[in-house]
Amino acid sequence: MNTYGFGDLAQTFLLQRRSATLKTEMARLNEELASGQVSDVKSVLAGNVSYLSDIESDIRTLSAYKVATSEARQFAESAQTALDRMDTSAGTLSTALLTVSSSAVGPVLDQLSVDATNEFRTLVSTLNTSSAGRSIFAGAATNTSALGEADAILTDLRAAIAGNTNVSDIADAVTQWFDDPAGFRSAAYTGANSAIAPFQVGEDEQVSVDLRADQAVFRDLLKSTALAALAADASLGLSSHEQQNLLVLAGSELILAKDQLTATQSNLGSAQARIDSVSTRNAARETTLQFAKGALLQADPYDTATQLEAVQFQLQSLYTVTARMSDLSLVNFVR
């Protein structure tokens, strides 16, 4: 009878190869047990990975929407903060202007104009607010400020109303300058005529935050505040009574502008609510997709642990056989 066997070198090679195979299998099972997911995706899905690819594609898309939603939320919150600041400023100034006493003298009236000038500067500064490096009130021109310097605007306005000597004419001239495209929009507004592009926060879901410093609500705020600031201008030569009338008129118009501002705040609040709603919906969908992906790739922990224990036993047995074979020798055999 013929017998066949392996030489020592071949036997050693086979043992090493078997040891490497068992170690690789044990590493795979350890990884699956730790992560809870199978490592051989194609084997589990029988080669049909299109469904998994679709799930992962949707998850990546939702991740992109998450970034866009975060940007939209930050932009809208910054805009709302700016509107709140303008509302507070307009409320404080209008109250001071409308409560001016008929017996108020020049210095008191002059101080009200000084206060209005400071509020005008604050208003211009607020309209030049930016969020993450993007101007909020400059429309599509997010890389530039919405308005020029406050003092430069007042200087241009003074030149536009020069020669008017009564309250009615001065108020009309100021209104005309702010409404005339060759006036405010040309000399003061430095933003774009088009709105910033809507934020794409979901599939077929866009949120528009269209706030530009040349819109009527902001022009009216600026106009009313500027009117009060110019009341004490020496070049107009107004008497105390006329100055007082101009300040009260400015206060009344500021109240109307403040009402428009409240409506603008409400509209922006609706946009913020929509952003939050879409964000919540996207998050719920992403969670559902993650669960679906996990269900496809989930490894049975009991089965994995059983296989791992079997591989460990085989590896220990291999080590035992290897150790015993290394002790074999002809001398020990013939004793």
C-alpha cells in the first residue's frame, strides 16, 4: 500500500496558512461583534447592493440639506435679531419725539435731534449687519455692505433739501429723496436690486429671506429718523415751534414705519418656523434611513459570538497541535 505525506517544510507552511486564515476570520468576527454590522456587505445582500446604495445616497443628500438648513437658520436668526434691535430703537425714539412738550426750548429740541442722529447711525449700522460673512440686507450682493456711512447719507440728504424753509416742504423733500431712485438708492444703498437666492433646505423645499435695505419698511424707518435728525440743522433756520412740529411729525411717521417693521418680523418668523419644520422632518427621515441601513447590515450578535468562540477553539487547537509537532523527534519515536 502506497502512503503519501507532507514534508516538514510543507507541513509548517500549511500550519502557518491555516493559522493566518483563522486569525483573519477572528478579526472579522471581532469587528462585527463590536460594530454590530456585517463586514462582507455583498455576501449578506447576495450581490444586490442597489437598495443599499439608494439609502446611502439619500443619507448623503439629507446631510447636505442639514448644512443648508443650519446656514438658513443662522441667517434668519441674525436677521431677526437685527429687526428686534431696529424695533427697540424706533420705539424709544418715537416715544421721545411724540412726548416732546409744547413748552420745550431750543436746547431740549436740539438734544432730541442729536438723539435722532445717533439712532440713525445705529439704524444704518444694523442694516449693515452680516451673518457668517454674508451681508443680510444687501440682497444678492452678500459680499458688500447694504448702506454707505450714516454721516455721508445725512450730508447728501441735507444737500437735497437745501432751500426748503417750512416744515411741509422739508418733509416732502426728505420723502422724495428716499423714494427717488436717483436719491437714496443711488447715493446710499450699495446692495443689489435682486434678493438673495432662496435656501434649499429639502427636496422641493426652499426658504426665502428677502430683506433689503432699499425696501419701503427700512426706507421709512431711515426717513423718519433722518427727519428728526435734521430738525435742528442750522441751515434750515427753523423756529422752535417749527422744529417741534417737525420732530412730532417724524415721531408719527416713525410709529407707522414701526408697524410695518412688526409685519416684517412676523413674516421672517414664519420663515424661521418653516426652517425648523423642514429640519425636523429631514432629521426624522434620516433616522428612518439609518435604521433601514442598520437592518440590512445588522450582524446577529449571538451567531457572531458563537462563530467567534468556534474560531478561537480552532486556533487554540492548532496552536496545541503545532506545539506537539515541534516536540516530535526520531529519538523520542524509537524509544
